[in-house]
Amino acid sequence: MRYDVYKLNPLEIIVSVLIWVSVSAFLAFFFYRSVIAAIIIFLFVPIFIKYVKKYLKERRNRKLEAEFKEMIRILSINLQSGNSAENAFVNTLFEMKKLYGEKAMMTKECEVIVRGLENNVVIEDLILSLGERSANEEIADFAGIFAIAKRSGGNLKEIISDTVEVIESKIEMKREFMILISSKQFEHRIMCIIPFAIVSYIGISSPGYFDGLYGNPFGIGIMSVCLAVYLGAFIWGEKIADIKF
């Protein structure tokens, strides 16, 4: 399995389309009070699905990284116990099944490695394959170090132990930073809801106050500018918080 791509399953596609139908209806009612506007906005559903795909891929990769962190910790313990690299992965697979279940991503990756070992595939090639498919810097670094240590005949136990310690530290720092970023993203999204709340309150408390902005070219133009500014601010805010590691 490659982790640098994400394919939506039928259920995810249906849910995404239904969400965008709701968003289209809301925006069309709020800004235009028009069914035609809802249809026009709905035509942008491919962009929304692309956004959903990106979000789900990043969420999956964060989960993969968390499982990987636990996997290398267990692997290091098995190596410290005197197991060979091959036997260490067999024991790690057993522990991962107990900890995360058989359907977890890293459990399946451990199964691929163990199955490859049973078919006499070199363990370094199996680990490097995981690093290449993971699209994750920490996993790729570990794979490279593991392969070099195994091929060079160095002290694999100590090298992997030190590497695991460094990688765990990096992943933990990244997790803490992501918590800070997530709080700012939450604040940004709350701020994006406030304009709708304010306008809705005015519309409810003063019926007819905004009637002049609907059903005429001038009002459509004004509301289109407002919608463009709002969407621009929302996208800008999302991009600011979209920090890559």
C-alpha cells in the first residue's frame, strides 16, 4: 500500500457529496436566496472532494506515524532481548496485533515483512520498501538506517535503540506542535462562523432588513463580493495553519 496517495471509497464519496450539497444550499440561501445559485455552487464539488481527500490522507498518515512510533519501540525491546532482526519482527507483529488489532496499518506492514521473510526476501529490502511507500520522513529515515546497519554488520541492537530514541523524540515534538496548530485552526474556524451568526441574528431580530440585497443585480453583486472575500479569508487562514514538517 502506498501512503502518498488516497483513494476515497464509495461511502466517503457519498458523504462528501452530501456535505457539499448542504454547504451549497446554505451558502445559496444565505447569500442569494436562489436555487440557481445552489446549483452553481454545487458544481464546485470536485474541489471540495479534493480537499476531503487531502484531509483524510493527512489524518491517515498521522495515524500511521503514531502506530510506527509504537512499532519501533516494540522492535527495539525485542532486539535488546537478544532476538535477531528477523525474529524481532515476528515478535513485534504478535505484539502489534494485541495492541492495535489485525486491521491496523502497521500491523499489516509487519505482516508484509514477516511474510517476505518466510519467502526468503532480504529484510533490508522489505524495510526500505516500507520507507519508500510511507511518504513519511521518520519512517524513511529509520528504514535507511536499519538497512545500512544490517548490511554493514554493525551493532544493530545499539544503533536501532539510539535511532528509535531520536525518532520518538521527533515524533513527540511534532505531535505537541500539531496540538498548538490545531488550537489555532479551531479558533480560525470559530471566527469564520461568527459573521453568519451576527447576520442571522440581525435578520431574525429585524425582519426584512436585508431584503434589498436579494433578487436584484446590485444586491447579487454586493453579496458575490462578500462571498468572495469570505472564501478568500477562509482559504488564506487554512493555508497559514497548514504547516508542513
